[in-house]
Amino acid sequence: MKCLATGVFISFIITLIFLPEKSNAIGILKSSNKATLAEDLKRPRHVFLHGNIVTPSLIHNDIKVPEHLTEFGFFHSGWTIDEISEVSQFTTFVDVYYNEIDIMKAARNHGLKIWVQIAPIFFDGYPTYRKRADYLERWELAKKRLEPFSDIIIAFDPLDEPFHRSKLNNQTLKLYLEEIAQLVKESFPKAKRAITFMNGTVRKSNFKKIIPKKYNLFAVNYYVGESFQQQLVEKLMVKTSHLDVNYYLIPRAFKTSNRGFGSISESKLISQAKQAYDFAIANPKVIAIYPFVWESIFGKDDYYLGVDNLERVQEEYRKIGHAISNTR
């Protein structure tokens, strides 16, 4: 009886903590269904429920994210098993390669889904990305390892920017991508088949002719400029409007020494994050935000500072991620 009373008291206290000023239960029920803009997002407060029990995940009545926007994670995140617990507080999925089984297990254990990169199964890699001769055998082996995770797979990605990277001619590549999609669909019918197009591909006059069939999730990336690539995303949407597809957004989330991308301040990266989120909540066919990149990359000639080294940018994406993941 004492435990029951304690539980009721804790519930009452939590209600008081999160009850808006000058409001009541009826007021909350009547609150607006209008989506919360990026400018108004905030991180959940950490609340001590009892003793050492802490939660950052209590739902805010005043944060509303449209039902169509369900997913948030980082493109090529590079997260280790030890990091999954932390990132699960503000993401819904982990970006993984098909053979990272331990990461998939950790994702499942923390309530996350997975977005699976399968390019090494079907393509021979940099710099040619040509069709592998033994792709069917490789797929059979990979499929068996992935089957236990079929319930948490959001999407399969056959090759990032395929028409930019692969040395196959466009029509040959189109047919090969369609074959890959069919293989995926037969074995994992609930998972989406996703493709990220390079900006130059979407801008081509013949783009419609090379769009692979059997894919149902598209994005376009472009990391030059200070603003989110809204016009380019809208161009992709127009050119694929005849298809039954959804979209995901890949805003820039890095600073780099590579002059080809141009310099950009953290304030502008934060602005891009907000622009991407506001675009997503206003467009019902956008289901995911997938920023690039979390883990910093230090190459021989250039470096790319990801969100792991950009504290203010990370804070903004944590707010966006919390809003999406904690209202699902």
C-alpha cells in the first residue's frame, strides 16, 4: 500500500512539474496541434523520480512533431557499441554496415532501429564501384546474418550517390540497382529501399530516365553554401512526383579544410539544422532527418569536423532528435 501511495505521489509531482503555467488538464487537451518550429524546441529536463532514478524522456505537452516525421539519425555516424546508450536518448536509428552485427544488437537493446549500408556486397569499391561477380553469393550470406534484425531495419542503402560514384554507365547501373532492390524486397518486404542522389544527378535533364524502379525513399545532398538545400530537395520532389516515394533530408553538419565545400560557421550549420527541421515538419512526405556527419574524419590532406567536435551544432541536433524520438 505504501509503494502504491509513493507511486501516486511521484506521478502527481511529475504532472505539476510539466503542467504549463496558467493551465489545467482541460487546457492541455485543447492545446494547439500546430507543429513546434525549430526555434521553439528545447531539450527535456532531467527529472529525479525517486532516489537515483532519472529520466530525460518525459513527454512535453508543448512540443508537437507531425506524425509523418518519424526518424532521426546521423549519416555514417561511426558510433561504437559504448556510444549507443547515450545516442539512443535523441535518435531513432543507427546507420550501420551490413556486417556490423554487434552494433545492430546494441541498437536493438536500446530500442533503436537500423539503416543498413550494403554497397560492399554488390560493388567492388573505390574508385570504380563496379558490379561484383559474386554478388548473389555475398547477398545470400549477408541476408542470413540480417534476418534476425528484420523487425528493426528501416531501410537498405545500395550505394551512396550511385550515379556519381559508379563507373558503370547510367542504364547498366539503373538496371543493376533495380535488381538489388528486388532482392531486398523479396527478403525484407517491410524495409524501405533508399537512394541518396548527388545534386548534379538530380539537376540532369535526363534524371527521370535513370531513376531506378522499386525504390521508395529518396534524398539529395549538397554541402556547398550557407543555407539548407531546400530548392534542390524541392526539385527532387517535383522530378519524382509521379512515383510513390517518401524522402529524407541530409543537412550539412560539418566544417572542413576542403575548399571545395567552402568555409562555414557553426552558427550557419545551426541555421541549416533548423531550416531542415522546419522543412521536414511542413512536408508530409519527409519521414527522416539524416545529417552528415557525426564522427569527425581526419584524412591525409583534409579534415572534416563532425558534430562530435562541434558542441553548439550537436546541441541543436540533440534538441531536434529529442523532439522527434520522444514524441513517437
